[in-house]
Amino acid sequence: MLKLVDHNELSNKRKVLVNYMDRAMYWWLRGKPIPYLWGGQYWAKYKSIHHPYKKVQGVDCSGFVILGLIEIGLLPKDFDTTAHGLFRKFKSVSANAALPGDLAFFGSSKRKITHVGMLYQQITKDHWVMLEAGGGGPSCKTVEIAMAKGAFVRPSWTNRRRDFQGFGRILKPIGGR
């Protein structure tokens, strides 16, 4: 069963990042998850009390992660990249050193990273619940398609995929700040 992360053990920036993930979980648990949108990097409308899907943009896997890192000041507001681009900017960390807010990378190899999720709650030493924007892919270009495909920001498990490539952590701000 999912539980909220103990914020007292985390640094201030990690607390903000976990709060960011808590907001995404809030919508998911209420049956109104943030839609997946290929290339999407915006879900601010979800911060309001209104939650109609019309006029609401969504996020893809890297967009969800980037928005959280922008929120804590580690990336500039105009930052944009892919899951593989994030992989290249992050320092690899071991399963023992991973913390909430670190990233889990997936792909056919370390040279071809195709998916990223954000670590939320540790289950065992190398098994985490993560939050990911997934289930869509390149054909998911509208909220309606995301809804039909069941493509959302959602909790998932790092060991559910066979293409896991490792954990990563950003150590210092990148660019414009």
C-alpha cells in the first residue's frame, strides 16, 4: 500500500519535489489523473479546483520530470529535453543511495534511454514505486487520445519493466539560475 514519504528525513529541495509528486498522486487517487501528452510539458491547470479535461494539456515522461526539477530550481524555466537527454545530465547512483526525487531510467541500453520516472517510495533496497507519465507514446497527441488509451501520470514500479538501466540524481542547477 502506498504511503506518503516521511518528509522529515529529506532535504528542503527534496521535500518540495515530493510535494510536487504528491500533487500528481492527488489527482490520480481521485480518478482524474494528469493526461499523457507526447511532447507535453504543462499541467498547471491541475493546481486549480477545476478539472475538466478540455483545455488541459498533459505531460510526457520527461516533461513530468522536468517540471518538478524546474519547481525546485535545478533546471531553468525554458529547459526541454528527452528521457535520454536527462540521463546524460544525471549522475548515476546505486540502489542503496537512491532517494525520493531521484530518477529511474529505462531503455534498450544506456545509449538508448526511452523512458524516465521519478522515485517516490522505496519498497525494498532496489525496488521503488515511481511516478511516471506513461502509456501513450508518439500517437498520443490529444487529451482525448490519452483518455482512450488510459495514458496518465501514475504510480508504477521500477521492477515492472525489463529495460531498467539505472537510477540518476542531479547534483547542481543546470543553466539559467
